[in-house]
Amino acid sequence: MSAARVRQIAVSDKLCKACYLCIWACPWGVLEIKEERNWRGIKKPYAARIEQCRACKLCELYCPDFAIQVIVDEEEERKILEVEESYERKWFDRLKKRDEIISKGVWWL
Amino acid sequence: MIQEENFEHILAKKYMRTELLPHAFCSGCGIGIIERMILMAFEELGEEEWKRTAFVSGIGCSGWTPLYFRSDVAHTLHGRALPFAIGLKLAKPELNVIVVMGDGDSMAIGGNHLIHAARRNIGLTAIIVTNMVYSLTGGQMAPTTPEGAITQTTPYGNIEPNFDLIELMKAAGATYLARWTTYHVIQAKNSIKKAVKHKGFSVVEIISQCPTFMGRYVLNKSDPRDIMQWFKENSIPVSVAATKSPEELKGKIIVGEFLHKPEVMEYTERLKLLKERVGRR
């Protein structure tokens, strides 16, 4: 049985807390623990055998910290970047607007 | 290739306040999985529903669950999340009000509010996170702690029998009941979707792992992977449980959808009828 071609399994440095539920959930043994620690002092999992990945996304399902995502192709990568543009920007603009209003001296907003 | 330095999952980017992440829960905590269930349910329900939704939460680790959502959230007093939510629902009946509570919050200190909200059949969705001990304060005995478990306040074993939320809610008159564990992500997501669409009082109990205290005291294993494996092996669907004897079911978790009664009239509808009947002309 041939595996699906997976582009990347992204594991966040910022969010991963090293509970290794993704390794428990993976039925194909794709993920393994990295030897060296990252800047938060965590040995995060990485895709050691990415050619075995079937893109079932069980690791995403069981990750409590929203840290891991299977990126199958360029289409999905584009979607992620698009979401970053549309949602993040909107939210930060709103926060900025609120800060401006507060700086004018309206304390209840 | 996408940079892994500040990467966040696409659901988190869409629905969560990413400036607050990583969240305050311990490594391997089940509340993160419950957040994912809620977000996945709303991903399928659509953006319109998400904009019509407000969250209310009580005190405890589970009270922090909706604080990470880009939505309207009320973080209220201990055990009094339901009265706040009832007030919100009465003021704006068109809102979907979702109440996220822990077991101490809903069954111990707020037990009366829970049974009376179920009796009135008001259109709230209560998501109850059960982890069998009071985890925020250090692992004291809760009403859901199984008999014989050693906790901080019961060092020689718990002598009290534990609560069965589903039976209680059935007797009190709730109209949608489901119970899942954090192992059953897809099933729980479908239940939450159904509960949000359901008009009356709906309860979704999710048994969650707390590796720090529940794992240490109740199950004697503190690795989240072992606790997940325990959930997987010890949960029985309702249909299978009906054929088994009570001795076989001891120490097992019965999961599934227990009750769905869409025909019972909801409280705000009754209130509307009353207003029409006696209101000033």
C-alpha cells in the first residue's frame, strides 16, 4: 500500500508542551522525539519517517495545544497563509483601534 | 515550507486569541482537546452560528476554556455560571449560549442551579468537563471521584459512592444528554453540534484527563498517553452496556448519546406565550 505524499508536518516551537499524545495517536510510527531541546527547553516531536504518513490527521485530532498540523500539498499551505492574512490582521486592527480609543481617555472601552 | 517558530494550527488562527497562546493548561491536559471539539463543531456549523454564540464559564481549570476564543465570554462566580447564562438567554433568546463547567462547578457547588435549569428546560448547552478530582486546588475529593480512590482529602480511600450525572439529568428533565471521553473526539464533536442545534437544555459530559492530579490519584498513572489508553479500553457504548450485567460494568465508563427529546417546549417559548396571553394591549 502506497502512502500519500505529505509535504510537511509542522510542529510549533511556541505551542508544543511535549505531552507526546501525537506519537501515541500515530498508527504508522511517523513521529519521533527530537534529541536536542528547542529555545523553550522542550524536546518536541518531528516527522522522522514522513514517507510513511497517510495524512489521517489523528495527531492533529489529539494535540491539546494546537501545535501540530499535517500539510498535504501547496493548496493547504496557501490556505494557511490566507487565514493568517485575513483573520489575524483583522483582529490586530481591532485591538489597535481599541488602544487608540483608550489613549484618548475613554476608559470604559 | 512553513516556518515552525511561531506556527499555530489553522483552527487556532481562525477562532482563538493567538496572542494569549500557549494556554495555561498542563502538558497533556484534556481541556485543549475539548476546545478543539468545540471549534471543530463550529467549523461545520458555519460562521453565522459562531457570531450568534456567547460563552459563559465558571471557576476552575475548565473555566479558562472559552477565554481563548474570539467570541463573547463571561467568566463568572464559582458554581454560578448557569444563573448568569439563564439571564443572558432570557435577555436575548436568539443567542446560542454555551456554558462550560467543571465537575466541581456544576455538580458540587452549583448542583442546585444545574437541576433547576434542567427542570425549566431552558435552551442552554452545558458542556461539563469531568476529571474526577478538584484539580485546580490540588487534587481533593470531588462528587465524581470513584469509590476507593486515594486523594489528598481521602488518604485511606474514598468511602462515598460517586455521582452519575446522566441519571440525575434524566430525572431532572434535561432533553439532550450525551457522554464521551477525550478519546472520542469526532463523536463528541457531533454531539456538541447536535446540542447547539437542539432547542432545550442539553448536557454533554466529557470525561477528560488531568495528568497532574487525576492521573496520579485516581488511576495511578500520570502519563497522558497511558490515561488515553485507559479511556480507550474502559469505555463501553450504551448499546453494548445494555446487554451486560452491573458487575461487568463496574469501573467502566458508559459513553454515547443517552436521550434526545426535541418535542418538549423550551422555557423562552413558554415565556413568550405567557407574554402574549397576559401582556398589555
